[in-house]
Amino acid sequence: MANTITFVSLGPGEPELITLKGLKTLKEADIIYCPSTTLKNTKVSSRALDILLALDIDQAKVQLFDVPMSKDRTLALASYAAVSKLIHQAYLEGKNVAVTAEGDAGFYSSSHYIIDNLKRDGVVVDKIPGVPAFISAGALAHIHIAMQEEELHVVPGVITTSDLVDKIEKHRAVVIMKASQSAEDIKQAIHKAPQSTFHYFENVGLDTEYYTTDTEEIINRKFPYFSLLIIKS
Amino acid sequence: MANTITFVSLGPGEPELITLKGLKTLKEADIIYCPSTTLKNTKVSSRALDILLALDIDQAKVQLFDVPMSKDRTLALASYAAVSKLIHQAYLEGKNVAVTAEGDAGFYSSSHYIIDNLKRDGVVVDKIPGVPAFISAGALAHIHIAMQEEELHVVPGVITTSDLVDKIEKHRAVVIMKASQSAEDIKQAIHKAPQSTFHYFENVGLDTEYYTTDTEEIINRKFPYFSLLIIKS
């Protein structure tokens, strides 16, 4: 079997929402690179590793790489550069390398930093697609995220109140991925578009999962990092 | 075990891109409703059934329901109404009922016709999310569908040349789901936005899968029903 580098999408967080193909690739991999963060109490946390362990993947072949969470992205980019070299090295040694990505590896994923580094070094990687968080949020809320004739706008995070209200008035379905980046603007938009439904989610797929459409609840809430909205007019 | 109705997303077409949870639900179901179409030569075709068989699901518990493909949707709606009654009946008989959906059951899925019928009858269903076709197309093309700061617009099918060029000029990533509905307008946009990359796909996940970024190829092509584009500026 030839050496490979495969980015495996883990899906939204619930371990059983990985694909059969994704799980098979993890099982067959010689080494699995997996991002982690170091919390203030110096505890290492990795949502991806939690998923791997729930799926009975052998921890001995997992290599964590720490991605610093500070606003200044210099340290994170240095971390991606360092792990890209390790991944390339393992590949050159003939290994089947897997790299995990939460959600889907090609959809607002920081995987692209590593993929682009490898591409510059002449290595093309494979990706196994996965279920994005917003798709899972729609199932949790029992809604149709987008219907047959409806246009959907996915906003990564930063949006102004007027841009958001404009989308709603044009009857676009709107997904806001990192709602914490625009919490105040979104709360203003709730006042200006009272006829719309704001589906608000935190920590989709985790034990701390939370969902509401109660606008007063949403307005009083401090949006955490993993918060997203689906807005239907 | 209580009776249930679960819409199981099958993913983009490649059988192994179903989730573990989706497969488990299909295996545990007493009966599985699955859409089919009757072709002109009176042959019954069902992409969903093909996926189930590849996954070793017992065909004896599969019930096909025919969805007429004509532009007049009256017959299709009548078919959805009829199967909604059958699903409700099986549920009342205490069965665990699964209903299949290609891609994701909440994302531009005709599942909503059945779900809304059941809701009117007071029955709330569950959905198991899946990988949408455009997510799989991105993996096939080795691209980042959307990057960290990029807004993504998903267009179900109908779009004018000027609207599309406007999105491209604003640096939106654009997905067009049923490109055959606007083939001529898309081809015009290719001439007007030569700096952009048009990723064109047919039949993602099937043996007849096709992908190109060659604009001359795209312009000379007759877009079939299952064609989609991802446009990156």
C-alpha cells in the first residue's frame, strides 16, 4: 500500500456522525495528527481526540498538536507550519497519515493552513467529507435549513446589523457560523426583524448542547465561541 | 422500544459516506421508505435503493414510492401525500420507520413535503444529518469551499448572469445546486468573470462522476439534472 495523507472530517461532534469511510481511514492509518488546545489551567483539551476515543481508535497512534487560541494568529500559524513538516516527514517515511478536522475539512476549516503548506511542498492530499455543524444544527432544531427555491447565505462571523437585516428582508436563509464575533449586531437585528425566526445553538453535538428560538433568551445570552445561528424569514 | 419516524440522510451517493448513526438506524428500522423514479423505458430507478443494497440492508423491508419527475409538480405532491399516509399508518402500528433522503434531509431536500404533511397530522419526526453533495464535490476537487473570512452563497438553481457576476465581484464563494436550471446564464457569467475559477461537477458520488475547471469544456457541455458548480473568485 502506498503512503497517503488523508484529511478525515469528523463531523459535528457526536462520534456516530462520522462517515463509514472516515472511520475506516482512521482505523487503517499508521499515525493520526489531531489538534488540541491548552487551557488556562494548563489542561490539554481536544474535541477531536474525544471523538477518536469514543470511536475506539488506538490512542497510541494519535499525535496531538497544540494550536494556540490567541487573537494574534502568529503562534497558531507557526504551529500549523511545524505540524505540516511532521506530516510531510511521516509521509516520506512511507506511512499512511490521517489528519482530523471537525465538521468538514473543506468548509471553514483551519485544515487549509496545513493543506496549503503541503501543497507548496508539492504534496497533494485527499479529503474525506463530513457533516458540517450547521447541517447537524438544522436536524437538532427539526427545521428545513433551506427549501427548494430558497437562497442560503453562510456568514463566517463578522456581519453588520444592516447587512443581516437586508438578507432577511430579501428572504434569504442565513447561517452565522461564529456568532460570537457579531453578538451585538445580531441582537440588534432581532429587534429589527421580529417576524423572522432566530434559531440559536451552542456546542452542537456536545453534552453542553443548547438550542433556543426564544429571542429574549438569545438577547440575554453571552455567545460562547461555539455558537451559531440559522435565521429563517 | 417506542415507535419512531426517522429521516435518514444517505449523503452524496457513495455508500460509505453515510454516517455510522444513519446506517445503524437503517439496520434497526422495521420498514424503510425510499423514493424511486420510473424512467421512460418503464424501468424503476432508485439511487437511494442502490445505496441501501450496497450497505447490505435487507431489501425485504424496503418500500419504494414513485415520485413522478414532470415539471408539473402536482403528481409528485400527490405521491408525497400518499406515502405520508402510509408512513403515518406504519408508525401507528408501532413500527420503527425510516425514510431515506439523498444528501442531507434538511438541506434542499424534498423530504420536507413528507415532514410537513406529518407535522400537520401532529407527528414530529427525527432527522439524522448527512453530507450534502456540494461538500463532497469540494473534497473531490481538492478545494477549500469556503475559507475563514469568506461568505458563501448557495443558490438552488435559478440565477441571472448579473446576479452571479455581482456575487463573484463581491468575492463571495458561490455554490449552484441545480446548475441545469440556469445553464445559459452561468455560461455568460464565465465570459464576464474570466479571473474566477468555475468548478463544474456532474453526478457526484456515482460511477458517471465528472469534474472539470476547463471553461471551454463547461461552455460546450449540456448540463444534466445532477450538475452543480462551486465558483471561487
